[in-house]
Amino acid sequence: MKRQAEQGLDQQQATPADKLVTLAESMGCDESALDDLVHGVASKQASAENNAHDDDLDDERHDLASQQASDINNGGVSAQVAWLLENGVTADAIESELRESVQPQPAMEPRV
């Protein structure tokens, strides 16, 4: 009974990031489950920066954003979740992406 109470308390104290990482682990998500989302957010930020500046650094900003996204993705699910939350992606959107990553893909029909 005491252990159940401790687990309940642990769940109440867990941050949204902790809960998402635990969810990803419990579902057996591949480490690449959030890669596209991280790259998409980083690219969107680079585009916003490009729109805010009238200079010739568009390619450099996108290259830097892509490298940053790769570094975050190489840090694993906990780094991805933390960065996504810090950059305005909701916990619900991240959870949806995680759940979608483990959905079975429809089988392709063989060509005849």
C-alpha cells in the first residue's frame, strides 16, 4: 500500500517532460520517433528569423537550424522532449507524435 502511495506521489510530481519520456519508453518508441518534429520546429524557427532579417544569411540560418536539430535528436528522447516543450510545442502534440510513431502502418498491396 505504501508503494502505491509513493507511485501516486511520483506521478503527481513528474513534469510533463518526465511523463512524455516515460510514455515513449512504455510504448517502445523508436529513438527517431520525434526526429521529424524537431527538424520541423527548428526549420520553422529559421524561416521566421529569415523573414525578420533583410540579409543574405537565409541558407546559413537553415543550415544552423538543421545542425541544431540533429544535435538535439542525437541526445535521445529526453533531449527532444525538453527542447520541443521549451520551443512551444505542447505536451499533447508531442504525445500525439509519439503515439502515431507506433501505429502499425497499412500494408502495401502487391502490384500485379
